[in-house]
Amino acid sequence: MFNNSIEILERRTHMRTLIVYTSKYGFTENVAKILGDHIEGDVAIHKCDKDYSVDLTKFENVIVGSSLYVGKPNNAVLDFCEKYQRLLMSKRLGFFVTGTTGKEAVEALRLNFPEDMVKKSEAIGCFGYALNFEKMRFFDRLVTRIVLKKDQSEVEIDSEAIEMFAQKFNKHNMRSDSK
Ligand SMILES: Cc1cc2nc3c(=O)[nH]c(=O)nc-3n(C[C@H](O)[C@H](O)[C@H](O)COP(=O)(O)O)c2cc1C
């Protein structure tokens, strides 16, 4: 009846999210994909080992993830954050790690990623860990036995942490395309 008089002034859609991650033996890759399934709107997942050639201008959200090795996230994601610091500071951000140490792993995240980025992030978390002795290189096996004091393969995926992270991140994950 009054259809003709309606004018759409604003169209609200979800923001586009890029998940950038590194993974040595595949666990962080798996949880990055699971997280991607929980994030509303278009999601692209990008492994950041050597290749940073991704057009950040296409995304309003960026989530950065890494496994921890001897207390540190992988250098490739740290370099990524440094290189694109200014552009990244204009995005909605999130950070996650994987690691055996739970709360300490989250603390390592806070200490190692740029402070201003962590401060403005919508969500941070540790999503569990996998230790796969069959895949591990000799030195990593040695460190796992001596430092982590573990001598068997283990997988502990923290689905609750992933869901909580996604819930926080999905809040206000909307952009308006004004007409
Ligand atoms: C050599 C070695 C060192 C590790 N150091 C840490 C550490 O300092 N803190 C931690 O929480 N987890 C540590 N871990 C556990 C890894 O972060 C965990 O296994 C992670 O899930 C691996 O993910 P990826 O397969 O994506 O590399 C270590 C694992 C290995 C093999």
C-alpha cells in the first residue's frame, strides 16, 4: 500500500573479516578455520608465513593468530603487525594464540603483539593446543620433552574459548552502506 513511499536510507551488512595466521604443524590453521565459521559476514583466511600480499583495504576486521614457541608468537605475524601497524589500527582487531599454557599463553599474546593493537582489540584468547610427535622435528620433540615435560601426542581444542571470542567479535560487527 505504502511501498512506493519507502526509501531505503541505510543498508546494514556485516563487516568483512580477514583472519591472518601462522601454523607450524597445522593446529592453528584448524582453529583459524573453525573461528572463521563462527564469525558473521564474509571471512577470508590467509596463511602469513612468507607472503603478506593481501589487500587489507578490502576488510574492516582483521584477526591475527599464531601458535607459541618458547613463549613467542611466530615472527611472520609479528612482522605483519609491524609492517601494517598504521592500517591495522584503523580496523576492528582480534588476536588469538594456541599453546599448552592457557592463561600464560594469553599473557604472552599481550606481551608480544603491539600494545596499542592489543588494547584496541575486540577479543583475545587462547584456543588450546596440539602436540603431534609424529609431525614434530627433532629439536621440537626435544624441547617438548624437556621444557613442556610432555612425551605423548595430545590435542586439546578449547571450543568454548573460540565461541566466546566469536561472540565478542560479532558484537557491533556491522557496517552501514548509506545510500
Ligand atoms: C618446541 C615447542 C615449544 C613450545 N612452546 C610453547 C610455549 O612457550 N608456550 C605455550 O603455551 N605453548 C608452547 N608450545 C605448544 C604449541 O604452541 C602448540 O603445540 C600449538 O598448538 C602448535 O600449533 P601449530 O601446530 O599451529 O604450530 C610449544 C610446542 C613446541 C613443539
